[in-house]
Amino acid sequence: MKEEIIVFSDVHFAKIWDDIDKLLGDKLDMLNPNRELRRIVKIINSSTNAVAVINNGDSVDYFFADYFGNKLTGSRETNWDLFNSIVAKIKKQYYEIPGNHDYRSLGYNFDLYGLKHINISDHNRKKFAKLIGHNKFRWLKEWTTLSVNEKKFDPLKKFNGFKKPVEKDFGKFHCIFLNTGSDAIVRFKNIFKYIKKVFTKSTLKQIVLKNNWRGLVSCVNDGIKKKDLDFINEALEKNHHREFYFFLHTPIINSRKSHPDKIYQLKMEGFLGSIAKQNLDYEVVLNGGGMFLEILTDKNYLKKNFIIVASHIHNAKYFLIHKETLVAKEVTLGELNKEKNNPAYIKHLTTLSLGALDFCPENRHTGYLKISADGFREVVLNKF
């Protein structure tokens, strides 16, 4: 048997998707994330090679199924309850890590954020607004849509996966799971990080010169912390494995558009700044990525083979990061597979999304990833 790990991510499960599908399914060519989750469960259970299934984050779109929620009693139906009832049917070893959406408590206003990620255009969203709902303005709750205060309310209380760093072996695969946290800009400790990020020269350049406002509204992810770095260091020191797979939701590097063969120079110090200057997509990459790279490029680990499997961007991209020079080259999947066993390079890939579409017209497809000793294979499920 050829052992495989199946990786899916970015389901963005929410009860509202089934409601919209029932009302408008014959009128709109929408992507129903809930239907895709049920579909992947059947695919997984029919697999004879899968030794493990990994959900790489953003299981749900937000916690409360109700648009207004109920933080006081927590008695209303939650998207986590519905999600868990479906993944409970998986007959393989199943593990999940949190994504940024998994930390969100309330549903967002569709008038403000749109529905292009499920293939509903702004025109159709407005046309069917009364049927779709989720558009009544909630005043301060609109600001707290992204908020996280785990002392008052823990949106991960129904989450069944790994919150802290964990090591697991699945057959020949030695895996480390990392939690990259939320993207809440309204968490108090992140406000000053957010202000600093918005008013940096690189962000203002994107906004003013390139008319790219994403830099202004982008969220600050918690990223990787010192305790996570200590865990990784200890794991690499004590284990004699020559190959490690790191699973985390937020990527270290991401290009705004796919440019195979393009070269980027990463830096450990001033990591985010170096990414921004090269017009990489600095709004979605990992805080603390430079410190993570510092560990993986340590001279004591030059013979260890590192693979980073991330998600979050709703698109599959592949990079080879040279350990000694920190030069990152965007490559095709075939080129990545050729270097799979070469420890000179850190292999960095992002997965296709299962339940949310990329906003780029050329990347409107969904799917999942298969990992085997032969390499990596993307399986496309839908194209829009």
C-alpha cells in the first residue's frame, strides 16, 4: 500500500450556505462549502491509502450560526456543532489545527464583505439580498466581527484539534502541527501593531501608488510565538528523523500573482519588511516567519529535509527556499516534487481551498492535497 496523507483546508463551514443553496441553488452557480465538506468525507472514507487526514485550518467561517449570536448564554446553534457532526463520520485518523476564521465568533455582514469567495457576485448578492440576509447593520457588532477575547468568550471551545504545538507520526511521515492564531485587529494588544503596519512606508506605497487598499484593511495575525519556536527547536534536536512536515494555516511566503521562476530574497531580520519591498503579499504571511526560518536554516539541521504545508490564501503555490542563502524561488508543482528529498531546500507549499475561492479570475478552483513518498499531488474538485 502506498501510504498517503490527505490534507484539506479552508472549508469555511456555515449553516447559512445550505440556507442560501436551498433558496437560490437553481438561480446561482454558487460554491456551497458545506456540500464540499460532505463530499470530501466520502472521498476520504473510500481511500485505501490514507493513513491520516489533516484539516489545515478555517474549518468554520465563524462560531455562531445565528447572525446576531448570543455570547451570554451560548445556547444558540453553532457552526462548530454542525461541522463536528459531519467530520465525525471520517473513518481515518483525523486531526485539525485552527485557522484565523476559527477564532471568529460572529458572522460578517455580506453587504460589507461580499460573497465572491462562494461565487456570488456583488450584482447577484444585491439582487437577492432579502433572501440571502446577513446584511442588517449591527452597529458596534460590525466592528467586533473580527474580535477575539478568549477570556470573555472562547470561540475554540468546540474545536477538537490541536491548539498547542504537537508532534505526530503517521507511518513514515513525521509531522509537527502549529497554531498560527487569529487575525483580530481589535484585540487590544494588536492595535498598536496594526497602526504601525498601516503607516509604514511600504504599506502607504501600496495604497497610494498602486491603489491597493488591502494593506489598510488587512488584519494582524498572531503568528508564531516563542513557545512555538522552543517546541520546534526541541523537536529537531531530540529526533533523528531526516524529514519533517510542518502543518500550519498561515504561509511564510506568498506572491500576489503566480510567477514561476521568480526569485525573492528573504531575510530573518526585518522579515515582513523585506517581503513588502519585493511586492510579495505581506498582508497574509506569518508574523514571526523570520524566526521560524532562523531555526530551519540552522547549520545543525542542514541535512534535515523540511516541508512546510500552509493554507489560508485559497490557492496552491509552491516555493523552494534555499537554506544557506534564503533565496526563495517560486516553482511549479513538478519542480517542487523533483526537489522533494533535497535537504538543501525548504519546500513550501499552500493548499487549494475546499470551500472558498481565490479572488483572482484565473485561480477560481477548489480541491485538496495528497502527500505520499513520491511527492505531492493536488486534486482539483471544482472550477468556476
